[in-house]
Amino acid sequence: MGHAEYAKRGKPDILCAAISALTIGTINSLEQLAGEHMTVTENAQTGFLKCDFECDLQEKSVFLLDSMIFSLENLSREYGEKYLQVKYEEV
């Protein structure tokens, strides 16, 4: 069973895979394309992921994050909040 617990035990969890692709792809884009510096905290067992940015984000980085959030919220609506709750905090 994947972190999203959408699939039955022993089956691939397509929702977990989609979430991973979106979040990891966005982090890679922020680092490699936008040049952002951040500290990433993750827990592979629970699926927890947190990014702490060293500086204020550039406009293109905000766009990348907005795009990721938009996609995650769409997944949450499609598959249900039982499997995915989108929570983010701006500080």
C-alpha cells in the first residue's frame, strides 16, 4: 500500500506516485531551473515533505509552487480528502 493508501495492499498506488512526481519534480525545478536554495525535510515512511527556503522566492518560483498546489488540490478533489489533504503554510 502506498502512502496515500488509495490502492489495495500489494497494488501500485497511483495517487502516491502522482503526488511524488509532482512534489519531487517541483523541488528539482526550484533548485535546478530557478536556482533556489532550500532545506528539504522528508520521511519516506510517512510521505512527509517540508521545504524551508533560505531567501524570499523569485516570481518564477512562486509560479512553480502555485502550479504544484493547483495540481495537488485537483488530485485531492478527484480522489477525495480521505486520501490527500493539501496543507501549506506561508511564513
